[in-house]
Amino acid sequence: MTKARTAEADPPWEGLHGPELFEVCLRAAREGDRLAMNRLVAELTPLVWNVARGHSSDRHTAEDVVQTVWLALFSRLDQIREPKALAGWLVTTARHEAQRVNGRKPQPMPLTDELAEAVPSTQPAPEAEVLRSERDRGIWRAFGKLPQRCQEILRLTVLAGRAEYRVVAEVLRMPRGSIGPNRGRCLKTMRELLDIEGGSA
């Protein structure tokens, strides 16, 4: 009897991952299960934050966007028609909210070491900050010239990290195994754009 109660106490999402986990947690959250809500927040806040920060002008604005997105979700749990597509709904909502807050003016995502690796090497100089600023501007000019699909792939994978490939694949509706190769091609294109820009300077 005790074992049965223990088994019943195990959350129904135990051992699940990705869309299946989100679907079960969302259904439980609809029934008022706070543990399920907390699990959704823990699993998907990094993704929501990355999208919000990538489209927001500053950290404070991104934090407001994240909070607004979660409030929007929990206020309309019963309106999510496809629970397995929850990650995609959150990404779309975060993007729209960030654009609304910023007057729909696209903002560059924060520079990461991984994107910085796409920059051709330069000789070190004492004026490191000046060089960094110029390098960053070059990166964002090249980033802005990439196809929209590449921008989305780099935004989500560089910020969300390799561990989130399954979520990125769901959001972009791409096979999980194609995320890495496409990401590599996008970075290669970005390097080529940077090389062109450097050659014309």
C-alpha cells in the first residue's frame, strides 16, 4: 500500500524530455499542479530569456519580457491548443513582446565568445576596448546580412547551448540532427561575410 502511494506521488512527467515533458506538465498545470508549473518554468525560462535578451535593448527590459511571457501563459493555459508546441509558443510570444516593448526595432543579441570565434584574428593591441567595439560592430553587420533562418538558428543555439538542441529543433520545426550542420553553415557564411567586410575596409 505504501509503495502504491509512493508510485502515485511520482510526477507523471518523470523521465520525460522535450515536447513530451512540456505536454504532460502543461496538462498538469491546467489542473492546478504547481510542481508542474515550476518544472515548466525551470525547463523553458533559459530559452525564453535568450529570445527576450536577443530582441531587447537591455537586461532589465528582457527580464520584464520574460515575466510578461510567463504571466501570459499561466493566464491562458487552457488556450494552448497544441501542448507539444509550447516551446514554440513561448518563443513567438517572447519575440513579439520584446518587439512591442522596443517599438518593434530589432536589437542585436549579446555578443558571445562562440560568435566572436567567427571573427578573423587581429593583432593584439593596448586599445583592446576600441578594437572590441569595432569587432562587435562588424559582427552585427555580418549577422544582419544573414538569412532570417540563420539568424534564428544562431540566436537560439548560441544562446541556449547545445543541451537545448531538442527544443530548438521543435521551435524551428527542423530535425534535431540538422541543427548542428545548419548552425555550422551559418557560422561559415558569417565568417565569409566578415572576411569580405575586412577586405573592403
